[in-house]
Amino acid sequence: MSRIHSGRKGRSGSDRPFPASKPTWAIPEPDELVDRAVQLARGGLSSAQVGTVLRDTYGVPSVRLATGQRLVPLLAAHGVKPELPEDLTALLRRVVTLQRHLATHPRDESNRRGLSLIESRIRRLVRYYRDRHQLPDGWRYSAAEAALQVE
């Protein structure tokens, strides 16, 4: 697979081999696991952080195997859905930090190019999420509002 904004091939990552069934060691019951995941998400953790805590603390290799559902839809069913998708929020945070950097270093052309590449990624993601009705139709990206939405 190739990279988005370069003419080079990217590194191929390995895929985690998922077993077809639930592991045999002691995993908490699905109801208990869902309650802990919802509690962690309400505490302010993102879904990726919730999955990491469940893996490292409770020994759950995959929430999907343990509960039969992916983590994000599971949290959304319990009313803990963030207003913006997690990957879009991460890109908005990167835009805000680059904007702050460029405010103090206006002649940094390589970071200015990086900012425009990240903004094009954001526009592409917004189109994707709008088509799948995960963002409202009127939601638009603007550099000025990115700082307000992230903080």
C-alpha cells in the first residue's frame, strides 16, 4: 500500500491474528466488561484508551471477541458517543498545534506544507463521515473553529 501524500511505498504492517473464539483464560463477563468500558469512557478516556486499559488491566485481548460488538458502537449504544469521531479529533488537534507553531514561526515552509496536507486529510475524512451520516450535513471544517472544537 502506498502513502497518501508521497510517491513512495509505505511500510506494510502486520495484522493481528484474531482467534475465532473467546480466549480460555479468565475474562470478565460481557456485562461487567461493558459496565467498565462505559465507566472509563464517561471518565474522559477515548475509545482507544478504553481498549488499552481493558487490555492491560483486565486482560481483555479484544472487546469484540469478549462482547460480540466493537467498542465504539457498544459505547454509543450506552450514550457515550463523542460528538466528533476520534480520528478527526486527532487531526484537528494536530492542525491546532501546527497553527500555533506557524504563528510564532511564519517562515517555516515545511510545516506550512504539512498543515495543508493535514487539512486535505480532514476534508477527505469529513466527506467520508458525512456520507455515512456520522457528521451532520452542515458541518464544515474551518481553521478558526478547529481550536474551539478540540478544546
